[in-house]
Amino acid sequence: MPAMPNRRLLFLALAALLTATAAKAHEFQLGTLKIGHPWARPTLPGQSAGGAYLSVTNHGSVPDRLLGGSSPGAARVEVHEMRMEGDVMRMREMPALELPTGSDKP
């Protein structure tokens, strides 16, 4: 898949979100990508990991993908998928999050 011009902007938006202790915003538009309701929960003392959440909608005519992110406030940033398996919520790291056209990915 060819590199999408919005990918760099998406990485910058994610990095900005992850640098704040607690971030709250409504939505952002980056080219044809709509970033909705990004937020991060403050990490409690003694916790080794935190989390940031957002939704991405691709309004473009070509697919895109999220390959990861970075933050000066974290040693590592990972993209995870959350899925219910029976009554248990499972998380797994993903190498990339596909953003097909017209998609809404939380």
C-alpha cells in the first residue's frame, strides 16, 4: 500500500495526545481522517502503563492505516485491539490498524 499523506499528521496528533497527563477534546480533522473524542487517563503512581483512546474515521477515497505512534512522555507506544471473548475483554498488540474508506475505528 502506498504511503498516505495523512499518516504523518496522524502520528503528530497521537503524539500530542499522549504527551498530556489527561487530554480531553471533541474532534479533529486531518485531511480526510476524522479523529474523534481523543482522551487519556492519568497514570496512577506505581503503574507502568497508561492508555489513550480515540476513534478514527476515514472519509477519503483510499484506505489508510495507523502504524503506531510516539510520545516524549512514554518509552513506548503500542496500538492495541480490544475484543470481547465470551465474558472476558482481551487486548492484543497490532502491527497496524487498517482504516478502510468510510470506516469508523475506535
